[in-house]
Amino acid sequence: MSDFKFEPKGKPTTTSMSIGGRRKHHTSWPDGSEMVEEYEVSSNRLVVRKVRSKSSLGKLSDWQILVGEPEKKEFNPNRDLIASSSKNPEFVLQDTPTHFQWRVRNIPYGRSVYQLSIDENRQQIVLRTTNKKYFKRINVPSMKALGLKLSDSKDVLTYTHSDNTLVIQYKKPKEVIRQEILHARKRAAEAEKQKKSGLGF
């Protein structure tokens, strides 16, 4: 996912629906790009954001999860050569009102093994282990979209480890928080407008 670029072109169209306590928004662009967002109706908190784009040959890419749990894929013996192990590290992107948050599950090493740094040129968070068992580059699209630089300050980029799960947090700048609040309000207003017009439900 580190090299995936989502750069939709044209004027987007968004449809909305509410189901099971969540409000779902599906946005599409003329070039075939798509984005799906899900918010908790009660709190207007973003719980899922995923995107995909279409190649010049018309093939849709796999969904890229920007926020939320990755979709579970069942093993198909007729298609898949190897079943993924439940013991492999699992990378999950989550979100809170004040922090970007990433979880790496099934990673048992002690806290001192993990190292976090910022790649200044690529503007990515880099996670590595001193035993060279795990390596991950982490993009932060919201920061890039606003032209904000990542910081490795200890009060901004932090991590904890317990129960075989590494939790990485990055404190959101005020500009990001403000933009996310405005975007969530916009989505809620769009959903209400569509509901009244009969286009959404």
C-alpha cells in the first residue's frame, strides 16, 4: 500500500444510506475511482474509509483501507495456493478524534525491539524491529493532503505494546482535526438532504 496513489479526476457524486447505526457514503468519480466512508450515526465518528481506482485498461484495483479493519478473506482452495496464517502480524488502521492510530496484532516482541522514525523525503512513518522480523512504511494521507510535514517528536509520535499488539499513535495537528470535523459535518448534511429528497435512506 505504500506506493498506492489515489488521485481521482472529475466531479464526484456521493450517495448515502444509514443502516445498523452507521451512515455509509459511496463516492464515485468519472474516471472510475471510488471511496466508501462509514460514520457512527450517534457520534459522527469515522470508522471506515477505503478507496480504489481504475487502471487505464479499465481494471479496478483492490480496495485500499485507509481507516478501519481489513476485510477478512476466506481461503478458497480452488483459487488460493496458500492460506494466510492467523499467527501472522496483522496491520490495522484506526482513527480517534485526536490521533491517527495503527495497530499491529500478533507481534510478540518486547517493547524495546520496536523503532519508529520519519522518512523525511517520502513523508512516511517507518516501523522496524531490531531483530529484523518486521518492517512497515506507514502513509498518512490526511497530512499529505494538507501539505503538513510529519514529526518524530516524542509528544507527537508514540507507541505502546501489550498482549502481542503494538499500538502506534500520531497526534493530529489542529489543521487536520478542523478539516475532519468539517468533512464529517458535510457528509452528515449530504445524507440528511438525500434522505429528505428520497435519494438516500
